[in-house]
Amino acid sequence: MIAILSPAKTLDYDTALPDLPQHSMPRLGEATGQIARGAARLGAAKLATLMKISPKLAELNARRYREFDQAPERPALLAFAGDVYTGFDAQSLEEPGFAFAQDHVRILSGLYGLLRPLDVIRPYRLEMGTRWAPGRASDLYAFWGTRIAALLAEDVAASGDGVVLNLASQEYWHAVAGKLPDGVRVINVDFRENGPDGPRFVSFHAKRARGMMARWMCEHRVTDVEAMRGFDSDGYRFAGAEGDRWTFLRG
């Protein structure tokens, strides 16, 4: 089983790293370099328009791409610091958990394609849904084509049971949707909160829950997807399934 996460816009390159297994290198480096070189030629004004970000953030990211080859590197699971990764809390994960995550967790990325948790990455911002890509591709989905799905399919085959636990956002899952082999089973997970009018989706809580579920899988070394119905972090419980769409409810 492979659990799939989205990346985060927020990054952390300052917190001291815990003891880790040996770092690894991203496996789609040639394509990453092509994107980074293309982005470096855009300039801050164009990045601001494409990414819908402030001039200050645009200048930061323009500089990141200009200096990309000299930028510091950090394992992906400890570089991303958004809500999903707050839920995962990788800083407190013990070394055996990292080793398990390396085999069973993957992170989709607009710049890197598909990352293992210990793949080292440089600071960047580039959402998968950005309507730009280097060369003749109209956007990053077209640029990556089937490459991300093909690599993910290899990882799923190596995991042994042919199952993907989809904890990614729709924006990122779209990069592989419909491109995996027919034999791959995809479990889509929906996190809901009890409310006065019934269960409701709350983005902030759902993002944290995705990270918590991936963490729970690594802590318990879960390789059978059916056992994931036992996920109970932070008050969540399995509330039912419609085919391969599972719902977890809290409150």
C-alpha cells in the first residue's frame, strides 16, 4: 500500500533535523531541472501573475529559481510544513517510522513530480495547477503527462498489494487520475466533522487529518489497507464506505 499526500506551500528549512535513515535523491531530476530553469527565466512579475501571489512572495520565489542549484536541501517530509505536515508531525517520528514511510508514503509535487519522504528537495513554490510549464506544454499536467503515474505504479507494485490510499487534494490527484494501471485499487478518503446540520467538510481539519492518517499508518506499520479503518487519531472514526470512498467522522 502507498499513501499519497499533497505538498505544502509553507516550508521549514530552519528546525534541526531528527536522526534519520540515509537521505535519497528525487527520481525525476531531469524534469525538475527543466522546470526550475524555465521558471528562473520568468521573473518576479510573471510569477506573481501565474501564482496569484504578492510581489514580495514572487520576488522570493524568483530568487529561489535563479539560485536553485545552490539552494540548501532537506528531506521532503521535514521540508513541507503546512497543515498536512502539522498533522503528520514528522519531527517526533522515530527512525523505524521514517524507514516505513520511505517505502509506503509518496508526495506529489508540481516541481519534483513524485517524492519519497527522504528525498531531499530545495525551497520552491509551484502548485500543480499552475497554468504554465516549460517548453510547449500548456500546463504542468501536460508537462508531466504519464511520468508521475508510471513511477507511482512501480512503487505500488513494489509495495505488494496494489493499493493506493489517496490522501491528496483534487488538484494534485488530477496528475495521476485515470493514468494508473487497471489493477491498482484506489481508496479515496473523506474526513468530515459533525455539525448542527450533519457531517460537514472543513478544509483545515481535513488537511491535518490526512497527515495524521499517514502518520498512523507509519507508526503502526500498516500494510493491509483494510486495517486503516481502525484509524482513530484525534477522535476520528470510520463512518462507512461507498465502494472505495471511505468516510471518517469526528465529533
